[in-house]
Amino acid sequence: MIDHATLTRPGIQDFAGKRVAVVGLGKSGVASLEALTSFTDARVSAWDASMATLAKIAHLPLATAGSDTNAEELAEKVLAWRPDMVIPAPAIPEIGPLFKLCKVNGIEMASEIELAWRLRAIDAQGNWAPWLCVTGTNGKTTTVTMAASILQAAGLGAQPLGNVGNPAITEITKTGLDAQSAFALELSSFQLRTTHTMQPHASICMNIADDHLEWHGSFPAYQAAKSRVYRNVHTACVYPIGNSTIQHMVDEADVIEGARAIGITLGIPSVGSIGIVEDLIVDRAYGKKRWKSAEVLLDLNDLHHLAPSGKIPEHIVWDTLAACALTRSLGISPQHIHDGLVAMNPGKHRIELIDTVRGVRYVDDSKATNAHATLASISAQPPGSVVWIAGGLAKGARFTHLVDEIHNHLRAVVVIGKDQEPWHEALDGRNIPTVYIPGDSLNPMDDAVRTCATLAQGGDTVLLAPASASMDQFTSYADRGNKFAEAVKRIAASVAQPITSPDNRAT
């Protein structure tokens, strides 16, 4: 007799008797363990670099658990357990020993996203909720949050999942009244690298530029991981018109018969695309009359709440076009698209205006962790108006080209982070005032913000858009952004007092 769990999550049958090792016990790792032990008859083991971390999963019925601070020894311990499948945490690099050992031994590696797909729940009619998937070097979180807000307005979904929000597997395995009717997922290259059988309803790669090279080992490997977002798409492979690299991904994708390529553009759209006519976002991709006319989806003036400077940045428009293209693939109406986008709250740490002090705007874009995101953020500002806080973990990137692109927008640069060599390469010798906060500073963000206050003039923007990861001096990009906001509040509280630079020079 087939039980209820098998009827609602038919994929669980494939795990009966399988040996599954979950390596890395962050949020997605713990969620994977909980799903495997709750829904399947797999034999499950858990592994982490920290023995203390194992304590939080002590209540789960595991076959075994282990730890080792040495990555090679941990990988060997995992393989010695003889797993049929390994679920690696996103932090475990493609060029590391675990991937190498699994490849040599022919062991399948599956992301938490892959696991969520295989254990996904179906409704009473035997249908699974469609997935709208977003990846890219920049713009993922904003786009997927927009798409999720539109789904919510249409009564189909709730919060975004994947690389943002709750682990996908927690929500996608739900049944009954708690189950969503559609999902919007942000997928990182780390997650996509070990995702194999997922079949999205619609997908987009927003853009692609050098990033995470220290994880993948090369740009081609990074690009190959991103291109997986278009595999097995059922309805729409969405792409930015004019980006030949991403268009090539779409052209080469092995999709489900009937899937279409849907373009998005900042210009007037042709048939099969969504674009802009006189500040209106219009659809010539999905409407029944698309061969002769366009259907109006949204007025760009409805997006001003997403732009702290009052001017809607170009990258926000791209994100909006992408969210429209994804959700229209489900037949969602223009009214629900409008309502969802108007109701959306700007995310924290993404071009978030913290305060205006002495006519200087302080903006937190701590989520700009790579050059591509930073380029979009700074390019939206007027020439010569930005005092830029940059620096952190470079992830193998160089920044000379970025500075070439944005130097006309800069008044000054303040560099944080422990490894500042890439920034010296990019900035030294240029006619841009630059201050380097010592890498061993106990309060690098306080020092940076106070320095910026001495460099900025009325009408300027002090912009935290570091183009780097945060974990050298902060626990996360959110922690970095919070520290920035706290430092700005201290500046605001002292406006009646003379501002001094870190070396106590009054200004």
C-alpha cells in the first residue's frame, strides 16, 4: 500500500535504502537533513568542519555524523562512509577535495535545490507548483523578490526561496494549506553546479561577469554553472537582448519541447520580447495579439519607491523587466504585476538610503559584492558625486576595469578590507583622492564612514558598494551593511560637533 507521503511527494521512493551524506551544516544543510530524515527511508549522515555544529542536529535519526577542520581529511571521512549521494554546502568549492574525490569515485553530488526538486510535493490533481528561477552575477535578489511579490499579489506564492530567504526544500516539500502554488527561486552558481534534473517553468540569467573564480577555478566553469539555469525549461528561457553570452546559453540549452526564448530590452520590443515604450513596460512576448500590438504591464513611474535617489537606476529597470517576463509566463495579469511591484518593499542593503547628513546622502549597497553590481550602483549616480567605500574579500577578482568605467562618477574612494593589493593596482596613480583604512583596524567601518564625512560635499553620496565579499572583517554582507548604518547614525548624532578623521585631524 502506498502511503500519503509517497502520494504527495512521489520522489521519496528513489531514496529508499540510499546512503546520503550531507556535508556542511549551514541553513540549507540542516534543512536537507530534516527533509531526508522526515520524508525518506534513506540512511543519512552529517559532516561539518566544526564538531560544535553537530550539536544542533543531535535530535535527528542519523546513521552517523563526523567532523574535521581539514578539508581533505573531512572529504576522505565522508567517502569512507561509502555514500551513494553527497549534498555539499554552497560554501564547499568546486575546486576542493570533496568534489575531486566524488568525481574520481563516481559519486553523485546534489545541491539542496536538486534535493528539493526530487522531493517536491504535488497537489491533489498530481501537479507540481511551477518554478521561476533567477541567476546572474548581479540583480538576482531584487528580481526574485519582485517575482515573489507578483506571485503573492496573484494569490500563488509568498516569499522568495533558494539563495535568499528560507531554504527551498523547507517550502517546496509542504502540502495542504501551507503549500504555495508557484515558487520564485534565486539560484547561485554554487547551487546550480550540482543541480541536474530540475525543470523550471521559466528561467533567466540576468548577466554574467567575473565572480567566484576562487570557487569555480575559472570563468568558463563559472559560466557553465550559470548556464544550467536554462536546462529542461518548460515554457520560457528569458534573456537580456544584446548580451551575446547569455543568448548563446539559451541557444545551446537542452529544453523541454515547446519552450521559447523571450527577450527583455530597454528599448521598443519586437515580437517575442518585453520592453519599454514611452516609460511604459509593454509585452509583445505572451499576449494573444503580440504580432500586431503590445500589452501595457506597468508605468515606470510606479517604481520610484525602489529608487532612493528619486531616479530609477537602469539596473532596477532590467530587474523589473525580468520579473515581468518570468511571471507573465504563468499568465499573470498586468494588474497583478502592477499590484505586486507597487507593494514590494526595497530590500535591505541594496541601494538603501540610511540618512542624509549635512546634505550628504549615505547609501548602503553592501549586497554589491562584485564588480558588476558595483558598476550598476555607481553608474546610477551623477558625475563626481560619489565618495565610495570599497574593499573586502576580492574572491580572485581585479578592479582596474571597474575603476576605468566609474572614475568619472567618483569624488573620492575609501578602501577597507584586509587584502588591499588589488585596490592599489586599480587606484594608485589616478587623480582620485583615496584613503586606505588599515587592514588591522578594530572598527574599519567607523573609520571609513568618518573619513568619508571629511571628503564628501553637499549633494554627494557616500556609497557602500564594496565590490567584494565581507567575511574578512564582518560576518556577512548584512553585518557589514548594519555596521555602516550604525556608523552613519553616529555621524548624524554628532552633526553639532566638529567631525574628525581617524587620525584626529579636525575638519
